[in-house]
Amino acid sequence: MSTTCLVRFDNNRYSVAASTIGRPVEVRAYAGRIEIRQDGRIVAEHERAFGRDQTVFDPWHYVPVLARKPGALRNGAPFKDWVLPAALNRDLSQPVRSGAQSQKTVRIANDTALQEK
């Protein structure tokens, strides 16, 4: 398990929840999906990638990291192709003027993540 929240399997990388860092995980591969477990519970599930050196992200895995690195929401690879909720899109379309604005955006992302669960 890497500090970038990625698990390597079959020459590809798959994201896992930030809370899993530093502890072993188990990967179960099926024909069309990858299931990643920690302590018997599923911490990630992705469509299986069959190429080489591909990275499969679930942006929700990285939302807790935004509290420490709010700029990642604009520039981080996990968020590049993410279709954001309207409140976040509106906030991110404005120029960054302060750390407080970034923290507000992170709070919205965290609130949205909790509602998704």
C-alpha cells in the first residue's frame, strides 16, 4: 500500500480510501472488476483495467486528503476528470484568493462525500 492511496495489481494501479494507508490490503480480481479489502471489508472496488501502467482513480478516496492539501482539488490527478457537484464547480471556477476559500471548498467536498455514503 503506497502513500499515494494506490494499490498495484497486474501492472496497473487502483485507488483506495486514504484511511487504508500503512496497513496491508487484499486484492480480489474478477473478470471485470477489482475488489480491494482491508480487515475483511471492501475499501475499494473498480472496473478492471487490462492495459499496462494504467491508474484507476476514485476521487472520493482522496477527499480526506484535501483537508491537508486543498490545492489538489484543482490540480491533482485523481480529480482531473471528476464531474463535480454544482457547489464545488461554482467554487472552483473562481480564482483562489485565500486559504480560507480553499478550506471552504474542502468542507463542501467532505460534506458531499458524507452524503454520498
